[in-house]
Amino acid sequence: MLILAAPKGTTKESAAKKLGLKTYDTALPQPWLDDVVNTLFTPGSPTMENYPTRTRLYDAVLSGTVWSYDGNLFGRPYALTEEALNLINAFNEIKGYEKIEQPSVITLA
């Protein structure tokens, strides 16, 4: 997985294409997104220190993630930003899911 360091205003679609994704959706499955936000936005969670409102957490996951179908019939979250990767991995750790490996970083000019 590659993480994108892109200029402000870069769209999820252009970022996904630049990262070489072939089959993806910029929309995320609502039940998955709700589960991530509800799991991470709990009293006492370290996540709440950086995301004091549910909306900020929701926006961070939504804006930094696409749903990739490359190599997977059902798809999986694909982080476009380091922030999204960290949030997805925090969610995966709580749920007991596999951690996404730390990716390489590429920068778009």
C-alpha cells in the first residue's frame, strides 16, 4: 500500500488513480464507516483527544479512504493518507483485525 502526500485540493479519485488503483469506489460502505466512527469515538478513547467531535473523525476517515476492489471481490478500505491509515489501524486493533502494514509515502507535486 502507498500513502499519498498530496497538495490540498487533490480529489480522492485523482489520488487513487495516481496510486495505481484499478477498481475502487470513492464512496465507502456506510455500515463500515459507521462502525469505524462508533468504535473509535468512545469516552476515554485516545482517538477523542485528536478528534473531539464525531464529525471531525468521520471526515478524516471519509476523506482519506477509498474502497478498493483490486484483488478482492468484496473490497477493502484503502488509506490514501497517513491519517486515515492510523485511524483504520486503530479500528482494526480494537476489533482484532489484521493491521495494515506501514506503507511507503509518495508525494504529488
